[in-house]
Amino acid sequence: MLNRDDLATFLRTRRTRLRPGDVGLPDGGRRRTPGLRRQEVAQLAGMSVDYYIRLEQARGPQPSRQVLAALARALMLTADEREYLFRLAGQSPPPAASPVREISPGIRNLLDSLPETPAYVVDAKYDVLAWNALATHFIGDLSEVPESDRNMIRWIFRLPTTAVPWSDPETVRFTRSTVADLRAGYARYPGDPGIQGLVTELLGTSPQFAQMWQAHDVQSRRPLVKRVDHPLTGPLEFECQVLHIPDTGQRLITYCAAPGSPTQAAFRRLAHRHVRPPVAPAAPVRAPLAERPEMAQQLP
């Protein structure tokens, strides 16, 4: 049966816990009340504002499965919260989702349409799935690396405790946010063997990961400003933007330089350098740039 009162309360509490930056919206300055506005949730879910307001006021009709799925995406619900939402609405919960590794043609085209912006796609456990030519100057040419070793979190925690990145507060802060995002994926895809296997492996091999994981921080990736010293261009400063690709668990990560900045000029110079075609070489496989000491601090 539809439980209108509990459904209304649940929608309100989930809405107020989110910030605009969590869902890719501009903050727009100080707000009188915490969380997203009703209009923003309706926009993200693709429904009318009036319909969503009636749901929050416990006077709307029974929402369809399509509406509930859209609300679950808009409010970034975990798998457990998604099931709870469906049951409150008197609907049977959908089967547990699984992260997707296949890259859609549209996302591939988008990567290739950004020749002067480093961009790549990761899945829910931070396996790099696709990248454009300019990204190879930051994460390496991963066509030379076995698919099983293209995991960015594993790269980070393979570094010894004496490595330079672990002494950089900004890198440590970023790493904590990455582990918090992995835990969000762990909850969103319960039982996924890929995520569970990575977590089990790192708990047994990395004390730093174990410490961060036991903090139980949960946070989806947000934009942040990064400053790196690139061996080919010198100091760079750019905004690391994260676009969540709906229904896949994937993220499109881009390095956005300010217009007219020295970093934008550096990106253009790198874009015009010769980029090797993605063909496996006869020489022994080289480690990704993230595993080399001179590039370790430049993880996204």
C-alpha cells in the first residue's frame, strides 16, 4: 500500500541532505534552508514542480515505477534507500543494479570532441574505461596496460608510505574523498564482486586504505581545484570536474583550465605533441604514469 505520509517525509529528508554541488548544480550563494530546492529535484527527475510538491505534501497520486526510478537518481539514493522508496510507494523494488563497464557511443564521441581538455571515464570502482589523447599526458597511455591494472585507487595505495604524495595534505584530502566515493559505490551496488574484491584486496595490503575505509565516510565525487607540477609544462592549475553518467555508475572526469590562463595554453601545447596510437608495443609494458614517482602526485 502507498504510505503517503512516510513517502513525503522520506523525500523531504533526502532532499535536504544534498547540496547543489552534489548533483552538478551551481551553489548560487547562501540558501535560507539546507539542501536542494523542490524545483531542482523536479528538474533533475524530469517531472513537473507541481507534481513533486504534491508528493512532498502527502497528497499526490501513487507514483509510477518510472517516477520512482527518476527520483532515486535525482536524490542519489543508495540501493537500500531506493528499495525503501519503492516499498513506501507500494511498488515492488527493482532488481539490484550493477555498475556498467560499456562506454556508450555518445560518451566516446564526447571524449574525442575535447582535444584540448584532458578527459577520461572511470567506473564505480575507479577502473579507467576510456580516455582521450590529452589525458595520456596525465594518466599514461593505458592501452599499454592490462585492463586488470587500470584501477586508479589501486595505483594510489600501491605507493609506499614514504612517497611524496603522502606528505602532501591536498593529495591526502583528495584520496580520502576518493575512498569515500568508493564506499558510496559499495553501498549503491551491494554484492558487486569487482568492488568487493578491490576493497578486500586493499584492506589486506594497505594500512592507509584500511584507516580511511574504517572512517565510514560516504561522499560522491565533487569538483575540486588541483595544482600539479607537470614534467613537460611545469606548474598547472585546473578544476577537476566530475560528471555522473546516469544509470551506469560511471563518471566522466575532465580537467578544465580557466580561459586565457597559462594552464589552458599548456594544455594546447600538449595537445599538439605527437600522441602514440593505442597499439600494444613489442617492448615490455610500462607502468601507468600514476605509479611513477614523478607523476604520482598528479592523480585526478
